[in-house]
Amino acid sequence: SQELEQSPQSLIVQEGKNLTINCTSSKTLYGLYWYKQKYGEGLIFLMMLQKGGEEKSHEKITAKLDEKKQQSSLHITASQPSHAGIYLCGADNYQAGTALIFGKGTTLSVSS
Amino acid sequence: GAVVSQHPSWVICKSGTSVKIECRSLDFQATTMFWYRQFPKQSLMLMATSNEGSKATYEQGVEKDKFLINHASLTLSTLTVTSAHPEDSSFYICSARKTGGNQPQHFGDGTRLSIL
């Protein structure tokens, strides 16, 4: 079965600093999704990446997909306290339409 | 606005009680919905796939008789935790996904279940 490994597991950064979270898949990626979750709440969809080399941005968050490496990275520029939360990457298991498989998440804390 | 609505958001009840959680797709018809469980500081664990008009597909290790799923309409799936015990206490989240091509899953806000 496919597994997603996220690194780092947790991260504390100072406000204004940049950071990167990585997500590596054990199998071929058919679609990679990034979500943000505040503890005890639902998941907020951030971005979806489908093609190798694809890069998407939303406000100060940028995500890239390296299909060959079976890896995606999420980069936050000039972090703010509002960026704090748990970031989860999800991937289609073997076909689109089935449930996403998730990594264990990266907990981000931003100190002011 | 919310695409998926989940209710209730928090339940506290006595051991032995059955608890029903509702998941509604607000903006689209969902022939398939998903139920996840999340333990503190851990990722989401898929429990089952809810199929409209047919039986749910359960993941290995998930008790069908304990976690009853009903998907009677294209916009509503329910999860009933039967005869709940303290070990069933957890955070349960549902999601729905539009059909056709790669589509993101949209999640409800989750239900925190506490069994005393």
C-alpha cells in the first residue's frame, strides 16, 4: 500500500521566516493534495498538484511536485502566526475518486 | 462557504450509548463519501467508504457492526457508533469528493466524540 512520509514532523519558526515542508510517496503519485488543519477542526484544502514540475501558489504558500522523486514540497514565505497549524499531504491511492491517503502531518508553530 | 457539513461537532455521552454523526454534501451530489478517524497528534485513518445506495466498504480492522454507515441519499451519509465505549472516543471526520477526474476531498469540521 502507498505511504506518505512528511518531514519535518514539527517545526517552530520565528515570524517572518521562510519554511519548507516535504512529502515523499512510496509509490507513483497520481495526484498530490495539501491541506491545513487546526487541532480539533476539519481540513482546509490548500492546493492540488497533478503534473510533474507543476507549481502552484496561494498567497504566501507555494507547492511543487517532483514526479520523478515522488515528492512534493510546501513552501511558506514570510511566515505569520496565522500559518500555524498542521499541514497534511494527501495522495490518490491508485485511482482518482477513491479516498486519499494522508501523511502524518507537520505541526507548524510560528512565534512572534 | 462550507462544502461539507458535519453534525454534531461535539458529543459527550455515557458508555453503551449509540451515537449518530451526519455528513452532508452541500454543493454537489456525492455518490461516495469517506469517514476518517483521527487520534490526538496523529494523521487521519480511513475507516470506510460510504457508497450511495449500497453497502459501505470498510477498511481492514474496522468493525462493521460497531460503525454503521448509511448513505441513503446523494447528499447525506451517517455514521453510527453503536454501543460506544471509552476506547471509541476520538475525532471523526467525513469528506466528500466530486466525481470525474482528480478532485480534492472536501472535509467536514469533524465530530469530537467523548465516551464517559
